[in-house]
Amino acid sequence: MEKDAKIYIAGHRGMVGSAIHRKLIASGFSNFVLRTSAELDLRNQQAVANFFATEKPDYVFLAAAKVGGILANNTFRADFLYENLAIQNNVIHQSYVQGVKKLLFLGSSCIYPKLAPQPIKEEYLLTGLLEPTNEPYAIAKIAGIKLCEAYHAQYGCNFISVMPTNLYGYNDNYHPEHSHVLPALIRRFHEAKMANLPTVEIWGSGTPKREFLFADDLAHACLFLMEKYDEPQLINIGTGQDLSVKDLALLIKDIVGYQGDLRFDSSKPDGTPRKLMDVSNVQALGWHHTTSLHEGIRMAYEDFLARPIN
């Protein structure tokens, strides 16, 4: 990307979008066009069309989405499907209409089958049934991937799709019911520490294994791929390392400094048994993560402490 190119980051105030913004600034880019959700409703087709026609960005990072953990995904199924489809359709189509040089679409590891072989290769997409609790979100993201592929095939658009593993970091969502597992545990352990509670409840059995990537590492991968990857095939982004939810909880407990015990509620859903990404393709291009899980959680906890939490 040219240093003076006009760059639109959709979702620039979210965890991923803000990390991409920081990375681009640090790399010498300065010509950004940014809109909050209050200023531009990406679900509104005409509003998005007007925005692209007026601003005509050169490059687009599509990091805007309706996101949440197991409970939110399973509760607001219609919202997750409709809103994410609308956001993607509008931004991707207008990027084609207005001749955007390159677009990067951010998906999610939940696009893969629930029982996919491990580690998960990109070609496992659409080879099995999805995890039921987040199926609507996953289907929306799969549609976004296929939309980028279709515009590439039919119109020659340089639209790429990247699939990050589970993310955490600065500006994460710590909502007590709608957050993902890692930020949810940070909040739960912190509140238990402050209240001197004897136990902390963990959803599920603690046996599922998960992989976690610091959002600023993802941002580096996004810039790296925007400059070095032009293939229509989706590409995984992750660490290639995972751990059980129980071990994650013990790690967060240690970093937060909580002294009580853990209690696992097996009546709550576990979700997919394991989700480890095969990251050999992105590593072959020369990208590797740099933030260890312990260091990343420490930085995320410091960010949690520095911000007002609702």
C-alpha cells in the first residue's frame, strides 16, 4: 500500500479495527477515512453507497461485525445472521462499485466444521456441520468469504479473506453475558478477587481446547497480507498452539491474583471440542505471531483495569 493511500477501516473502534488502526499509524500510514457506527450504519445500503461514492477509499479493512460469545450467538441468532450479512454485502459490493484497489475481509475460526480434523486447514471449509450455538454468525462469515471469492472470479477484484483464531486484547468486550471466554474469565476472576469470593464458576467442563491470538498480532498479519497476499483463497491466522479452557482459567487466575478455587458447571455448553488453526500457509509467507499468551493476557488485564467496565 502507498503511504498516502486513503484507507477505510470499517469497525475502527472495535478490538480488531483499533489494533489495525494503531498498526497502520505505527507503519507510517496517515490518510484514514473513519466513521463510527453512529455516523455510518453499515447495515444501511444507501448510506454505505453514499459513503463510498463520496470518499472513494483506495484500501478497505472490513473489521466491522456484530460479535459475541456462546450465549450472545445462541440468543440473538437472527440479529447475528441478518446484521453481519448486511454489513458484508454493503461494504464488499460498494468496494467493487467504487473500484477499491484491495479489500481485506475478516472472518472467524467458527466458519469451520464443529468436528473438523485438527489442526484446521483452510480447505476444511464446508466439509461438515457447524457448531449449532454460533451457526448464524458462521454462515454469515462463510457468505462473506464466498462473496469475496465471487467478486474476484467475476470482476477480478483483489478481495482477500483472513480467518483469525480466537482473539483478545486492548478494547475487548467484557460484558458479563455477551463476551468471549478469555475476557469473560478476566472479568470474573477480577470481580471474585475484589469481592473475596471463595470460588469462581467456569462454564462447561473445562476440557475443550482453544487457541488465542493477541489482536495486535492479528493487526500485523493483516498489514502483512494486505501487502503480500493476493489470492482469493482464505488464509488462517493464529499461533498454532492451544490449551484447555481449564488451563486458560488457571493462567488468568494467576495473572489476576485470585486466590480461590474453580468450579466447572458441566450443565453449560462446551461448544466445539477443539479449534486449532493450521497456520502453515501464513507462516510460509513469513508471518509469525510475537506475543506470548501470558504476556498478552497481562496486557489485556492492565487494559481492563484502566477502563470503566459496564
